[in-house]
Amino acid sequence: MKETKHSIFTIILGLLCIFQFVSGGNLAQSDSVNQPKISNVLCYTYPRLSPKSTDYKVRVNNKDIFVYSTSAAPFAAFACDGPVTVEIEMPNASKNVTVSPLKNGIKTVIDGNHVRFQLPKPMSVAVEVNGMPQLYIYANLINSTAPSISDSNVKYFKAGQVYEVGELKLKDNETLYIEGGAVVRGCIRASSAKNVRITGSGILDGGYYHKGIDEERSIVFKDCKNALIENIIMIEPSSWMIVLGSCQNVTVQNVKELGTVSSTDGVDIVGSKKIRINNCFFRNGDDCVAIKALDMGKYGNFSQDVEDVEVRGCSFISYSGGQALEIGHELRTASVRNIRFTDCDILGVHGFGGVFGIHNSDRALISNILYENIRVEHYYDKLIDMRIIKSRYFQDQERGQVLDIVFRNITVTLSPYNPGYSISTIGGYDANHLIQDVTFDNFMLNGVKVLNGDQLDLFTKQTANIKFK
């Protein structure tokens, strides 16, 4: 009987050894295969005198991340190649912390004055803490394709330094590369250039100039073709942040902006065609995206038609009096058409502006405008504000037209302060200058489908064919 038990034990032990060998040598090792990959995190080295936030400390995968302070809000930027754990330390305990865009479903764990959450991939988010400034987290994808510092067509700015460049000009086929952790102070210009590129994860600091004194647009591309602006962080603007004037085939992608003073528009598309704005994260003191046509004086005359513009996958916050998505006011051209705003998140319009804005104060015919798959987390004054008007910005004596506007799959979250206060407006100028053919298709307010204008607190004048589907 003892020999039989011993034989059974020997057989079991042998089977265990075979299993261990097949699984890689031990049982514990087989368990480790199923453990989640620990992502690499790259911390940026900023100049020693960089302004540091006194409100927040940030760690990512147990690495300290510098929290850069700006007049608009602090931010923490780093690079990673996969999911990461973000830990934030605040001065005081908080019971309510949200991470936007809310579509990502990021859950927070709060422990006194610490909060922790997971980012599933490289992405940008805004962290909202009651009674505290917003904190922006910019998680970039680790860049393995930086240009060569010895390339004669590359203006390369290395990390850990501040560069006072004033006005920096780019010519055909040139690249401006701002390494993560570098700070370039000044403005960028390109005129009649092809294949220019601004890239890198570093900072373009517009604070070299001063509002009302020597203010400058931060980036101006004039008559440029096949250009790219990507990945950079833009801070402390004194005026409009990106201007694309009379350009064609220009892409702006994964750009982060923090502006606070009035007239710090995010990107102004002026008299341009075939423009793509992708996956950007803007916090502006005025319009986030504005489409215009006008003579901008020393910058150039961009009174030309605007056509084929797409804004996709972006997140926007507008303060002061701007709109999140604006067409106007200055539209001194014949046609503005084929404009698409898709898959965007409006995190907030906090001032006396609107979410969806069209202000035609000149002669243009605005047509074929699509707003699709837009999520609105917060607004204050106006949800929709579309009008043909005479404004302080107008020059054309003839008024224009607005037609063929489609809102499709729009989701709006209402706060307790919106009903009875916030409104929408759609207004033409007179019987010969109408806003017409406006369609609301699956437009939702707090989960309720909008089937009439009253649900929007909509005021109308000189309109035709407003439909709810």
C-alpha cells in the first residue's frame, strides 16, 4: 500500500516537472505572461528657471513629471508608449475630481489630497478639481523619428534650454524641431513656402510679446502649401495663436494650446482651402477655431474663398467671449463652403460666446456646413448662435447668405443653470438675406431628442426650412 502511494506521488511530481518545463521553467513565470506591460515613460528636462506649479505634483508610473505653470493653467507633459498610471498630489483633499473628455470614461481613485487614474494610451486630458485651476496632462507618443540635428534644413532646439528667437522664418522644405523640454520664445513665420514643418513636443512661448504693446500672432503661414504643424505646446500668446492665410493642404495635428487673454484664438483659417485640424487640445481666451476671409494688413490680404476644411477629433475649451467653433465675423469673399466639424468634444464655453457660431457680417455665401458626432460637456450663454449681421468688424455693404447647415448626432449635457437662461439663436438679416435649410438630426439634450425649437430655447428671425428629425 505504501509503495502504491509512493508511485502515485512520483507520477504527479513528474507531471508537474513536465508542465514547468513546457511553461518556461516555473509556475510563477507562466503567471507573469498575463501581467500587463509596464509602459515606458520619457520625462522632459525643462530649463532650470521654468515656472513650476505650486498647486500640483504629478507622478506617472512612479516617475516625477515637471508641472509647468502658465497664466492660463498648469500642465504636465511627458511621452509614453502605452497605458500609464497618473498620480496627482493637491494641496488639499477633494471629493470631486473629473477627467475630460468624459467620453474616455476615465475613473479616478481619490485618497485625501491624492488622486490616481489610468490613461489607456498616449492622449491629452483636462483634470478638474473643485476650487482649483484645471490641470492639463499631455501624454505624447514616444518619438523615435526626430530629425537629424545636423540636417541643414532643420532648425533644432534641444531640451533644457530657453531660446529667445523673436521672429523665426521658415523657407521651402525646412523643419523647426522643438525637442520636448525646450522653450522657444517668439513667433514663427512662413511666406509662400512649400513643405514646411513645425514639430517636436517642446514649447512655443508667445510671451516674448505683450498684449496691447507689441503683440504678435504666434504662428502665421501665408500662401503656404503642403505644410504641417504638430505636437508642440503653445503658451502665453499675445494674440491669435495659429493663422493659416491663403494656404492649401495644411495639417495641424496634436497641437496643445493654453491661451488666456482676449483675442487668443486657437487657429484662424483665413481664405484657405484643404485644411485639416486633427486631434488637437485647445484652451483659448477666445474662439478655438475661427474661419474667416479678410485683409490682415501687415500679415497679408486673405480675402479669398474658404473651402474643404475639416476639424476632427479635437477637444476645445473657450473662455471670455469666444465661440468653440466659429465661422466669422469677417467674411469678405464670395464663398465659404464644405466645412466639417466631426467627432469633437467641447469641454466648456465659459464666457459669453456660443458652442456653434456663424456670424456673417460681410457678403459671403456660407453653405454646406456639417457638425457631426459632437459632444458638449458644458456651456454657459449660447448653445447655437448663427446670424447674418452688421457688426463692428464688417466692411462689405452687401449682406450675405447662410444655407444648408446640418447638426447630426450631437450630445449636449445640461447643467442646472442652463434651462431658463441659456439660449440659441438663428437669425437672417432681412427677407433677401436668410438663414435657411438648417437640419437637426438626432440632436440630444441630456438624453432627450430635440424635436422642436422650444427645447433649445431657440429664437429665430428671417429663417426658412428649419427641420428636426
